Amino acid sequence: MGSSWIVDASQTFDLDLNLDSFRLEAPKDVPRGVQINFMGVENKAPVKDETSDLKAELERMKEENRRLTETLSAVYENYITLQSRLGDVTSMTSEKDTMLAMLSSRKRKAENNREVKSDVVDIDGSINCNFNNNNINVESSSSEDSCKKIKEDPKTMVSRVHVRTEPSDTSLVVKDGYQWRKYGQKVTRDNPCPRAYFRCSYAPACPVKKKVQRSAEDPSVLVATYEGEHNHPNCTKSETRAASNKGASPVLISSSSASPTKTVTLDLTRPNSSQVAVVGAHHREIDSPEFQRHLVEQMASSLTRDPGFTSALAAAISGRIMRY
DNA sequence: CGGTTTTGACCCGCGC
DNA sequence: GCGCGGGTCAAAACCG
């Protein structure tokens, strides 16, 4: 594993989840029919009592906020530690795979061109981890791909995205913020699952192509291979509308032809995960406002699409209302 | 009605 | 030259 950058999304936007900031308990001695406001301030209370109450409340909230911040920091550190350990373990695994692949490569020289996945993993030493659904692994290479056209044109960028989907999901749809038109499907020799061919339909002149096929080893994993670069801006809305709720939703990290290798691993399934670890990506791309905006959009859409998050939010709100 | 998907046919490069 | 396999074409079907 090479150098790495940690992008802390909390640097760009604050998400204050301290629900205790919105205390809705009514004073116990408030008679029925008396209207109170949501700040817990009784209109008829004397000014001095009100001030002291507010001060006490403020101090208590500060203390609670401090404790929550410490807890969050501890969780974040644990996350980073686990992430690095996982990276170590998987890189060791990929090194072992490299040795095995090298030993067996001579025996199956004729099939080397079809061993794209393992080759890319060997060359990149990338992480191929799957925490749970929607976990994504993006691999990119500029010249190591087996595709002949790519070898003829070394500037053509090829990136590979691994998307874990629901086992019941049989569609070959990978939502990546662009609008695609399927132009072919083929059953290949080394994989019983058909491979779908897509072109970017947002711009007729856009040279980008996408191939999507289920992994032969793990049918719940979709492997999307992107060739070329989009020559137009993103079109998230149209893609979202066209793809509806079907398909997995990775984050597309557009790759420049100059970067030989790129691995991006995102875990969008944790509602509290505000950290994104980007390994081996170009710093300028991470710093770019477009990248960060896209990141935030994807995080927000991931949260709102998550039924668990929305139901928990609804339960929390309704619980507060019922208590009140 | 226009855009998308499906699917069989066709093209092309590679290995034997 | 021939067969094989991956990639593309294009007409028909489908859908909103």
C-alpha cells in the first residue's frame, strides 16, 4: 500500500446529531392548556429564574456535547485502526495471491488475458474488502488491462468497480451518476453470468463505455469496468430517475489517464460514517470542490435511501413527539 | 412517440 | 484457412 490520505468529511460540513440539544420536556408544573415554547422556557417564569435555568441547561448541554465529542473521536480512531489492519491483512492476502498467480501463470499462459481481476489486484495491491452491502472497491489501471484496444491506446483509462448487491437483485445496474444505454449482452466463456455492455447516453459523443458482469466467484458482487473518460459534466439527476430504485449505488471516482493506479474504498452503509478513506488517489482530485460536492451528494443520497436510517429517524422524531 | 432494452447476427482479432 | 470468443450492430419489442 502506498501513501494514503484520509478525507474527513466533517471538515467540510458539520452534522450535529446531539438530539439532547432539542429538549422538549415540558415543565412538570405547567397546567394544561398553557402554551409553552420548544426551548423549554415558560413565558410566565420570572426573568431571574429563567436566566439561571438557561445557564444551567447550557452548562449541562456543553458537558454532554463534550462527552459525545470524545465518544465520537474514540469511535473514529477505532475505525481508522481497524481500517489500517484490514488493509494490512488484505495486502498480505493479495501478495499471497500474487505468488500463486505467478506460479500458475506459466501453466495457463493462454488464459492470462482473461485473469483481469487477479492481475489488477496483484499489480495494484488494492484492498478488496466488503464490509456489507454497497461497499465499493474501485481499481484503475492505464495499461494493464487485457482489452486489446486499451493496449493500443495506453491513454485510455480503465477503472474497475466492485459492488456488492443484494442476492435477490438480479439486475446489472450500477448507479454511478451517469446515464447509460445498454447496447449489448454477451455470455462469456469464463463466467456463466452474462456481461452487459453500456454506452454513455448523456452525450452522444461521449467515448466512455461500461461493462458490467457478476463476479464468477461471488455472484452477489457486480464488477463494472469503465473505459475512457466522460467529456461532459455529471448528470446525477437523470441517472437517478432513470435507474429508479434498482441497482447498487457506488460512488464513481473519475480517474485521470495520468494516474496509473487508484483504489477507493467506501463504506456508505454506516449512517454515522462521516469519514472516507481514500487510498492512493490524487490529492488534487480529493481537494477539488467538485469531488467533495459529489461526495456529500452521495453520502446524503445514501443516507436517505437507507430504510434503516429513515425509519430510525422517524422513530426518534415520533418518540420525542409522543413523550412530549 | 421517443428512448431504452433485448437478442440474434455480424465483425474482427487471435491461436492453432 | 478455420474455429473460437469478445465486442458491436441493428431491428424488433418494450415502456413511460
